[in-house]
Amino acid sequence: MRALAFCLALLAISGCYNRLSAQDYKVAVGLRFSTADPTISNSVSVKYFMDETNALEGLVSWGTRFGLGGLYERHQLIGGIPAFTWFWGVGGYLGWQDKNTYLGPMGAVGLDYKFANAPINLSIDWKPELDILPNINFVPEAFGVTVRYTFAPSKVPAK
């Protein structure tokens, strides 16, 4: 746990000193493979960058529950390496299983990489959920890997 906290602190510090453009794609569509416990587990993922660091991600999940999720994400470069970022985000989800409705907020922390010579984006993340409905329940087992096809290189100039 200390190692995870140290790594996250290191990423946060490096992100504060890095003001270059965080991504070189505008839209990406792909599949997220995750643990089965959260509402937003295995999913179709669509990520849209509003500018060089701010993105919206939509998720349609088909795991143990059917679910819809949305996140606002903030991306920061890691050590000045183009196309390699860490991100954090906040959002929410709505899901259904066996006549139960699941609703609550979720967060996100992860790493994102866009291959330079291929239209492929790879992301690993932790997206914990807090069920408000049907019962209050924290779901921390929400680790995933996402593979996306990228479209339209971003034309936003670096700052």
C-alpha cells in the first residue's frame, strides 16, 4: 500500500511540472476488461478529449450487471514523454441486475499510453465505485485494462 501511495505521489508531482500537450488523439473507442465485482466492469469505452488534458469517458458495461457510466478525466504527462499520461477522474454510473437498480459515484486513477506509429491506445486503471442504491456499499475491486482504436489526432497546440 505504501508503494502505491508513493507511486501516485510521484506521478502527481511530475504532472504538476509538465505543461505539454497530454494526448495526441481526439477520440478513441475500445474495450475495457475488468474484474467482475463493480457495476462498470467489462465495457465498451469511448473517450473524447475536449482539449489537451480534459477528457470525457463513456462506458457501457455487460459484466455481471448491465451498466452505464460516465467520467470526467484530467490527463497529465509523465516525465515529458509524449503520449504517456497518468489521469484521475470523477463520475457516476447506473446499473441493473435481478430487478435491482445500482446507482452511485465512481472515481478513476490510471495510466494511459498512445502508441506513436499505430492508432492504438492502452490504458490501465482503478475505477472504484460507491453503491448508493440499492444499499450503500464500497466496491474497491475495480481494476481494468482498456484497449482502444484512436481517431483524429488532436490539433490543440502545446502550451
